[in-house]
Amino acid sequence: MKIFLDECVNTRILRHIAGHDVRTARQMGWTSIKNGALLALCAGDFDVFLTVDQNLRHQQNLSGLDLAVVVLVAPSNRIKDMLPLVPALLAALPTCSKGAATLVGGDR
């Protein structure tokens, strides 16, 4: 699965998402692109948009996007807060739906 890591996600989580092709905004040359345009870019190249931005699903129209959005719900984007969510993230990836947001962690 091809996963785009939003700029707000700690990039150190990359090495823990085994078995997937994970790319960052910096690697793609897409730094500082706003969410709407970024989602449109990702929809052409990625299966999943991974973020910690819990407001994204309310601020953007995800329906119709050829892209699933996965939101990591953690106390912060520090790696120590995000690592415990990795097993649930890996379990959620095969079942997340395009055009919708899937929450991983927190009280959802």
C-alpha cells in the first residue's frame, strides 16, 4: 500500500510502518501545500493519507476522493505518543475506505 505521511506526522514513525511504501511531503517536494490541494495531489499517487490533524475530516470534503484518510489520534505528534498506535494503524490499513476518514487511537 502506498501511504503519504502528512507534514504534521512525526517522520520517525516511517520505519515502523513495515511492508508499505511510505513517502513524506519533503520526499515528494510537496512541503507547504495546503490540505485541499495536497489531498488532490495524493489522490493521484497514493492509497492512504496519514495525518494527526483531527480537524481535516471536518474541513475537507473527503467523499469522492480516490484516497483513504487515516487520522492518528494521539496526545501529541511526538514519537513516544504515536508508536503505541502503530499496531492498530497496521490493522486498519487493509480496511480503510477511500473517500472517508478512519480514526486510529484515542476515544474516537
